[in-house]
Amino acid sequence: MKIQNTRQIISGLLIAGLLGTVFTACSKDDDPIDAKANVKFTITVNGADSNDQVDFIVQAGNHDTSQYGNPVWKMNGAEQGNENTVELDVNNFTGNTKTYVFETVKPFNFSSLHVAVSNFDGAPLSVSYKAEVGGNVETNESKSVVAAQNLIKDYSYKAK
């Protein structure tokens, strides 16, 4: 008798679990894996000197391998070759150019932005970055990084 009740309870739990899975399963519209969008990052740093650490990394990719062997990014209008990742460091911001605009040359499934700024001494650094995915502003930040302060952020974006 106990074995039969245990089997009924287990069967009932399995059926409830199966029904719960069927009714709550994601539809294709919930996660558009094939959605692609153009990406644009605008990055500005003012006040950086060689004692500071400034690192920005932009990336873009697809769920397939279609980005390989093709240009991915334009930086200030110039194609960056077949690299899906482009990095900037403090040397990029100590010269005349303080703003960099990255744009994908074609639509992508996903992208990311890594921000790491350390002001070891001296005047504050003015840091701003904006991310646009499919023409929509997803992130728009402006920060002041004073001496002995760090700013570290990682952002990831998916086309919608």
C-alpha cells in the first residue's frame, strides 16, 4: 500500500513538473537569438596623463562565425580590420584625440564595453561613454575620477 501511494505521489509530481515546463517554456519571441543590430560606442577621456591607467575594450560578435575574416569596427571612421575586439589605453587619451567613436560596419547579435580607469594622482579625470544598440541609447554615463579613485564597469548588450 505504501509503495503504491509513493508511486502515485511521484507520478503526480512528475506530471505537475512536466505541465509546468510546458506552460512556462520560452517562445522564440522571448529571446530573438537571430536579432542583429548596429552598435555605436562613444568614449571620451579628458585630463589623463601617463601616470593614470585608462582601458576601454569594445567587442561585437554573432552567434555564428560570420564576423570572422570581415571588418567589424570603425574607429573614428577608419576600419579596424578583422578584429572583433578593439582596445584603447591611456596613450590613446594623452595626445590630441580625447574622443573615440566606434561603430560596427554591419549588424551583430551582441556586444560589450569594458571600462577601467584609475587615477593614481593629480587632477580629476573626466570620463564619459555612451552605448547605442540599434539606434537606441542603452548606456550614457559621465564620471569624474579623482586621485586615488577607480572606475571599473562591464556592460553587455544584445540586439533586440
